[in-house]
Amino acid sequence: MKLKYLIPFLIFVALVALFAYAFRLDPREVPSPLVGKPAPAFALPRVDAPGTLAGPADLRGQPWLLNVWATWCVACREEHAMLVRLAREEGVPIVGLNYKEIRGDAELDASRLSPQEEREAALLRARTWLAQHGDPYRFSVLDLDGRVAIDYGVYGVPETFLIDAEGVIRYKHVGPIDEQAWREVLQPKWAALAGAKR
Amino acid sequence: MRRGEKRESGVGGLVRGIAAVVAACCFGFAWAAEEPPKAQPVGDPAIEARALKLGHELRCLVCQNQSIAESNAELAHDLMNQVREQLAAGKSEEEVRAYLVARYGDFVLYQPPLKASTVALWAGPFVLALAGVLALWRVLRRRSREEMPALSAEEAAHAQALLRGEGKEERS
């Protein structure tokens, strides 16, 4: 008989536990099917030397980060100092994928620009930003129309991919990298990859 | 709007005014929502119709309760343009769907495929409904048993007497 009264209580406790767990999940976070797959190849013009095309193949043989950014992206600005620190102090190779520098900016009307003008404007903005706030990138490339970002399943900026020495995506971080995200999530994964290489 | 035509003043005029403002707002918003500023339909209306149909089955990743055909998010426009381009290039609906799933996962599909990780999602409602029906059936059966306890000989005789109208405890 006692059990009969205990059952609703146990169901209640189980539901509370389930909700407590579920409230900590982020329903907006899209799990990437690309983790464990080779990083999609691309060849895009470099911000510092637009005549040169660069891509993931240039980073073979070492683990690295692919950071999707844009100067109009507020969260990217927040994480920028962190990236600079990672590159300078921890020697993490970071490649920047500049995402729709002009078209993505809600304050600009890119439809009035010719492709050449758009490219020039994007280069100017990206270079100015990096010159002012430090350049954490081995190199940064221009993804003016966001096509390469779609290949990486990017659905917002910033996003950062951890890619191993063989060019396989090991982890995807959505949102800005702050001290805590680096220390608790990314650094251990990074250390495991960097350690395995040596 | 007939009331307006009769030139009623006061409340009628006010109502008409409010109605006009509301209508203007609604139509204004409707136009704003239907005019995609960046997604360009390709020339072929058949392709466009297929793209829209497919677009309605694909979930926008930015505003996740809208399809990419409905959403005004930048990324949704980009993805719709991808859908259009690929359909125009002769790809099938299935190929375009596979292209997006490879990049964004099953998450982009409003109708997730049936596989090990989604079995609970597909079967769950039916399992719960079946469990509910079973529980209800058990409760009803038990109750029908409990409500009909066998009468003792004495009780039966008493009942028979009552039925024959020989009851001692007559009412009123």
C-alpha cells in the first residue's frame, strides 16, 4: 500500500531531475555532423595577400583552429583579445575565415557594390580591424558570399573549429571563446591533439 | 465599412480609423515579410515552386521555429539560394536535402528520419498512448469487479423481498 503512494512522488522526482537537466541544455545549439569528418577544402583569397589563395591544406601536419569572424560581429570583437592571447602566448595556430564582411553587415547595402568594390571594402575593413586590435591569425581568408561557411555548417558567427594534424574536424565551438570556454573545453582537447603530435 | 459610408460620427468614425490603421499595419507587415531582400528567385517558375516546397520542409538554423522559405534571416536566404541553384542545376530534392544534412545534420529536417537515435521520437507518442489505454482498461476492469460484490444469502433474500415490495424499510 505504501508503494502505491510512493509512485507518484517518485515520478515527480524523476520529472524534476529531467527538467533540471534539460534546462541546462541549449536548444539552439545545432550539433555538427562534421565532427569526425575531414575539414571541407577551400581556396580563398588571403586578407593580407588577396592574390594568394589559401585553404586547410596549408595547415597539414599540425592541429589548428579555424575561427569564423567578421568585423560587424559583436561577439567576435569580444573574443578577439582572447584569440590574440592564444596565438601569442600559447602558440595556437589560428586561421580566420572572414564571413560575409560586407554582405553580412546589416548596416550596409551590399547590393549597390560591384564584386570588385565589395572585395576592396572587405579587405580594407578586415585589415583595419586587425591592424588596430592585433592579428591572431596565421592567415585570414575572405568568404564574401558565405559559401565556404555553409560547407562548414556555420549558422552564426563566431564559430571555431578544432582541426587535427590530419585535417579532421575534432570539435566545433559555437559562440565566442572566453577564458572559461578555453580552459574547460577547448584547451584540454587542444592539448590532447598537440600532445599526440609530438 | 458600411457604417463609415453612412457618415456616422463619434464611435463609428473612431472604429473606422482604428480599423484602417490596423489594416495598414497588417498589410505593411505582410509586404515586408513577403519581400525577400536578398533571396533572388531564379527565372523558372517550376524550379521556384519546387524550391519553395522543399524550403518549407527545411528548418532555419537561426530562427529555429521557421522554415528557410519563411524566414527572413540572412542564412535562410543564402540556403534558399543554394536550394534554387542546385535544383536549377538539375539536382533532385533528395540530393539537395542530403547536401544540407551533410552540413547541418538532421537538425535542418522538420521531419527527422527514422533511425536508432530517433526511435523514441517516432514511437514515443504511440507507446505512451498504448500504455494509457492499457492502464485505463485495467482500472476499469478492476472497478467493475469491485462494484459487483457477490451478495450473501441473507442479503439476497432481503433484496428479493424489497423487489417484491415487501420491504420493511419503505420510504416516505
